[in-house]
Amino acid sequence: MIHTQSEALFRRAVQNIPGGVNSPVRAFRSVGGQPVFMARGEGSHLFDVDGNEYIDYVGSWGPLLLGHRRAEILEAIAGALEIGTSFGAPTAGELDLADAICDAVPSIEMVRLVNSGTEATMSAIRVARGFTGRDLIVKFEGCYHGHVDSLLVKAGSGLATLGIADTQGVPKAFADTTIALPYNSLPALEEAFAVHGARIAAVIVEPVVGNMGCVPPLPGYLEGMREITVRYGALLIFDEVMTGFRVAFGGAQQRYGIRPDLTTLGKVIGGGLPVGAYGGRKDIMSMVAPAGPIYQAGTLSGNPLAVAAGLAMLRYLKQHPEVYTRLEEVGARLEAGAPEGVTVNRVGSMFTYFFTPGPVTDWESAKQCDTARFGRFFRGMLERGVYLAPSQFEAAFVGAAHSDEDIEKTLAAGRECGGL
């Protein structure tokens, strides 16, 4: 493939944008020595500025469950443009989207719309502290909950890829409010609560981790977490920014049958536009201003464009449950056809190829994988027209737009690149 235009754009980008990208996870080193700059998307495919075509398994990092330029979503956005882009005042569409979220997600009785997953997790943490009157938060090594100061301790995603243990710019006092534990270890969680239980406001977790690669919960792990938090009077927050409406219509909490106290959402509920949400039990959410004393606000929260796109997405998914059957089938085919010597972690339409013969169940086992080989595999797949997450520490995503032909081409490319 030729990447002449991408190379030129990257030389220009580094002049005014830190590292040449507006999010670190985009900063992979492709075959041309810089990220590939995309020009457009269509269905399950991306087209870069040099005219190269790719089967897309990034899906804008998760939200494009139905693929690029889905007609129903484009029509909804066009309709919203007819009335305006933002009013800073309530609209009926916000109520419809709130109703759709509460109807779909088992634990959400009230919901507040925000503009990003980071906003959602930041707000949920504040609400948990305000509701319980406690300060400490438990998170898990390798889990990423947005760039919230106190949650960047031992985080995954771009920090893991770039080898940044704990980012500079976060005061030690903020980091000291966070207890980071190994994922999938109930004994570690029990020990933390035995020592600090009276001060722990909440446990926040990706019920299926997507930010050290896809790592599912071990049997009984989420159930044990729920029991421990109830016993000590702490809240359980499911960060379903990635898993919400993706691993099941009602998210991971529906798939695994666990009811958290608070849930954060993003990605899919925006239909490809920037949006986030947090919600949960009515007694907790009633503490949020102006109903209660816990303040959170946002000028663009619930803006008509994002609401229209998200509502079109959620309505389509509710009317077409067969989408999830298709996603499961396609995901299983990619899992079964993985190269030899590769461990595949998959939950529904989220998956990761780990270059290790053993299981990957937490951050320590994820770190032991052959990331250099993954990098060679990624570049080989890219040259064959398959666009995967460029880091082993990120999940890849199947969408409803992926065709049988896409899957066969992907598997063929994987067989060619598996030994790199």
C-alpha cells in the first residue's frame, strides 16, 4: 500500500498537535511510519486519504455497532439539523433517549446525559462519594475509565500502550484516594475491604475489560464483587462505556445477571456522535443537582444531534434483536479461525488476539504477551487491508455490517500474518 498522503498529513499534524494526534491511542506506527489518515467510512470498511481500503474492526473504538454511515442514523442526524444543533435548554428528544436507556439497562432507574465516557465516570465517582460520605475508590489494574485524575492510577488503554505507569500532572493527594487491585482476584478485593471498608465509597469496574485487551470476568467474580460491596455499604459502579448495548442490549449487567448501583455509558448510545451518560438507583441519582446537593453540569449535554443519533441506534437495536445473534456468530468465527499459538479472548462482539499460549485474565498476564509480535501482526494485517486496534491493549470490535466475505478475507489474512 502507498501512504504518501498520510505521511504528508502527519508531518503537518506534528507542527500544531501534540504527537500529531488528538488521542494517544491513534498514534500507532504504521508501515509508513505514521498513523493512517482516514478519508471516509462505508458499512464495515474504511478508506484512507491515499485511497486504500480496509475492513474495519476498530469501529471508532466501539460505537459503530451498525457500521459507518448507517442510513437510519444519518436520517436522524439530518432531521436534527433541521431544528438546530444546540439550545442549552431541554428538548423532548432527551426524554426519549433517557426512556430508552432506562428501559434497556436493568439497573438504571434515573439517568443523566453528558458528553463523554470520561464525564460519565467522573460524575459517577462524585455521586458515589456524595451519597456515601466516603472518599476512597477501588479500581482495577489495567482498567481505563477515561482521563479522570484519580482514575489514571495503573490504567490501561493508551497508558499501557505508551508504557506510562501513572501520568504526570495528577497530584499525589488525588492518587491517594484510589486503591488499585488486580482484576479477577476476589481475595485482593476482600483484603482491601477488610482494611479500608469503612472509607470505601465505591468500586468501579469494567465488567468486561476492554482496555488491556478484552479480558472477561472469571466465573463468580462479578457476583463476589456485588456481595462484598453490599456487605460493606459501598456502591458498585459498572463502567459500561464500552460494553453497554454491545455485549448485550442491556449491557454486561444483563449478560451476567448482576445489578450495579450506578452505570456509566457512552460509545453505542451516541450512534457515532459524542455522548455519555450515568445512571442508577433513584435514591442515589436523586442526589444530583438540581434535585440534590451533588453538582454536575454541561452546556452541550443532551444536544439534539447526539440525542437523535443515539435514539435511532437504540430504537433499531430494540426492534432488531437478531443483530446480537449475528454479532455472536461472526465473533465466534473470528475466534475459531485465529492463528496458531494465539490466545483469543472474546465476549460477544469484543475480542483481542493475545500472542501468548496461556490464558490472559488480568493486567499481569496481559503484560507477559509478545507485544512486538502483535505489532508485526498488526502491520501485516494493515497491509492486507484489515484495520485492527493497533495495540494489544485495546479490544477490537465486530459490527453488524461485517459480511461473510469480510470475515473470510480477515481469516485468510490472519493465516498469512500469524507467524510474523
